[in-house]
Amino acid sequence: MQKLKQYYEKGVRLTSKWWLELKEDRNLFTFLVFFVLSTGFWFLNALQKEYTTTVEYPVKFTNVPGGYILKDGENKELKLKVKAGGVNILRYHLSTSSDPLTINVSDMKHNSDDENTQFYLISSKYFRSLNGQLSSGLSLLEISPDTLIINLSPLKIKRVPVSANIETHFETQYLQGGKLIINPDSVTLSGDAAIVDSVEEVTTVHTVFNNLKDTLISNISLVNIKGVEMSASTVSVTIPVEPFTESTVLIPIIAQNVPDTFRLKAFPPEITVSFRVSLSRFENIKPDDFLATIHFSNDLLKDKNQRLKVKLEKFPEGLYFMDYSPLFVEYLLERR
């Protein structure tokens, strides 16, 4: 803010200096005055003349057949060649909006195929209507294109899940205490079948939450999909936050895929699993919720010196920073 103020004050000083120098140089000052006046008179004179120019005019379509949608998802525009004085043309371009030409699709002729339906009409049909809707002083000469064409495609309605594009950062000693909840967890899409069919899910806008230490409920906008309407534009996201504790459990190593004629033992016979878990779930974590395994293979009959990798194949949901050791164990393979 201070730097912006300095730039402003510097600009004022330079402008004042330039203005003082301009007033002292009377010849330059006189030239500029006459230049501005002559330019103004030339502009006013130019506005009195008649010109032929092209303007764009909006079109709105109504009564689209049920089960169909405008393929491009937007209304078209007509290009009108008009004749008018410069003042009227300038006034038209400066106007904020024009009432669109409303066209009833049921009044248009059409061709159909398996993928889309094409409707068309001769633009000159609306010559008198457009000429009456134009601003006073504008005379319509020509409409283009001479044939107005629109393509309709089948309307597709589909329900898809919502996924959260969220980044969370917690205060020390806090973690997410359960599943993130999205409400509603799915939305209904409606639009061009080709677009809707390609959408498998809708995501929230990327959102970052910092320093979380309490359960958070927040409304987050969904990412818009061009040409598709969604039954909801925002969803409510709940992020459960709880204090966490650190814990360890001893899990026995189970040998799998061992033929009946062999016995496979691991040394050591168990692994230590460490993790962080929310306090509310701590009492529910049991060793039976885990499964640590080693696997028999015929290679063990050839190479007696290799170690076996331990795989942690099952563990409860909601554990953070989980680790286990050892990752590899010695083994004993013997015949029964």
C-alpha cells in the first residue's frame, strides 16, 4: 500500500510538471487547443453522414422438442447489414443490450438422423420483424446467413458421484478422525448426451484447509462442466477431526500357499506394526484386524539362502503413518 501511494504521488508530480511546462510554451499549448477542437468538429461532422455497416443481433430459440437440447448449448446471432447515420450507429453499439429475436423451433423445418436433428429456416422470413425491432434510424438491408441452421442432440440425464478435491493440514497431535462426508454425495447431470456420457464423476474446486483441530463443515463449489447442467452447484463437506495417539501391535506372520508336504516357519515369527489412530478408535484396534504373510514358492527349494519379504495384506481403515518391521525375515522350510 505504501509503494502504491508513492507511485501515485510521483505521477501527480510529473503531471503537474508537464502541465506547467505546457503552459509556459504558449505555441505548443495553442496548437494542442486547436488540435482538440478540430478533432471534435471532424468527429461531429462524421456522425452526420450516412453509413452502411454490419451489426450482430441475438437470437433466442423456444419450444425445443422434448428430449433434445441445442447442440452447441448457446444461442446464435444473426449479422444484419444496416444503413443509418453515424449517430444512430454509435448509439446502437453503445446500447447495453437488444431484445433477442425469438424463434419457435417448431416453426422450423428439420432433417433427422441417428445422432442429431437439424432444424433450418430462411432468415428473410424475419426481415420485417427485425426491421421493426432495430433502433430508430437504422434501416435493415440484408440478413446473413440467408439460412439459419441449428443442430439438436439427444438430452441425456445421468447421476454421477461427487469427489472432493481437498487438501488438509492439521494442528500438531490432530488427525482426520473418520471418513470425509460429502452431502449430497452425487448429482444429476443433464445436457448433450455426448458430453454427459463422458463424465464419470464431478469434483469440487481445489480447496485447502490449514491448522485443523476441530471437525469442519464447509460448503464447496463444484467444478462446472461446459454445456451441462447440474442438480447442485455446491456440496457440504464434513471433515471429522480428532486428537490422535500412537500405538504398536505385534502381528504373527502366516505362511501361505505352502504344500501339504512342507512346513514353512518365519524367524522372527511376528512383526511390529506402528501407527497413529484417532482416540475414539484406539480401543477398537485389535491384532486380528491385521494379516501379515510370507509366501511359499518353488524357488525356495533351489535357494536356501534367500530371505522372504513380509506382506501386510490386511489392516484397519483410518490408520495414519503406518509402518512395520522387519520387512524381510529368515525362514525354515522342512518336510512333514
